[in-house]
Amino acid sequence: MPNIKPISDLRNYTAVINEVSYGNRVYLTRNGYGQCAIIDIKELDEIDKKLALFHLMNKLNEAELSIQQDGTISSDDLEKELGVQY
């Protein structure tokens, strides 16, 4: 069950923070509407890693589609296009 509190409860910041743990977020409301959430930093790091992985997988899928639709070019053509000669 979500832990929902009015933002005014932050007057007693320590009590609110003590309720936060991994998987147990505290949601703060203002005038009855959701305003923000306080989550454990390890949980936030995990969410950030999953989001980065999602973006990476999305870009890889886009690249695979581009290869299937447009094909690829040779390394010689790439070197010429980039102006690099080895």
C-alpha cells in the first residue's frame, strides 16, 4: 500500500525520511494532489540503470532496422566518407 503524506509533514523531515526504504517510497501531496516522491537512493540508481538500458536497447533496435532497410556500406566507403585514410 502506498505511503502517502501531505507535504506539510516535511516539517518533521526526519520522521518522513525514516519511513523511506528500498521499495517503500513516500509520496507527498499538495492540496490533495501528488507533488513528489521520496525514494531510496539505491532504488533510484537501479531505476536509472534500467532506463539507460532501455534507451540503449531502443537505439540498437533502431540501428538493426536501419541496417535491414538501408543496408550497410563497406569500410573503404566509410573511410572515404569520413575523410580518413589508413
